[in-house]
Amino acid sequence: MEAVEINAGAWYLRALRDDDRVSDVPALADLGIDDPAAFVAGADAGWASETRFTWAVCEPTTGELLSLITADAGGPPVGQFRSGQQRSLDDALPVVERFLQSL
């Protein structure tokens, strides 16, 4: 399936990106992900195979990744947030849970 974008009120959830317009690589590195570019590619593959779903929880006007949510098919969503951005994760997790229940 294609990645599903979600409007979560104050937050915008989208697929991870690493292209000439938007790159989540610096934010993913900030979260401690060792190979952020490979992580983005893996996230795309997870959506395509419907085995893992990954969202960048973003500030809607800038698109900046503030937190990250992943969920293996059939499993609960888990997330992590950048410094000072716990609210973005706390607000977005229930929205992702509702989406996953609809699959």
C-alpha cells in the first residue's frame, strides 16, 4: 500500500522522506538512528509490503519531523520524540492506533 498521510489536529503525519525537497535524515540522526537514509528506504519498503508502517509526526507549516511512529503489521504503534517534542508523540499515537484498527 501507499503510505497514508494523517491529519492529527495540531500535527501532520506523513511518510519519511529523503529527497531534494525534504530530508528527514538529520532529524532521524537526532533520534539516534544509525543509518537514517537506510531507515527511510526501509520505511518505504515496509509500506509497500504492508509489514511495517512508519510516520513522521510533523509541524504542519514547516514539515519538520518532531517525532517518529512505527508499527509492525498487527502490532501496537511505538514512537520516539525529539527533545522537547513529547506532546507531538502523545497526541499522534492515539490517532495512529485508530488508523491501525481500521486495517
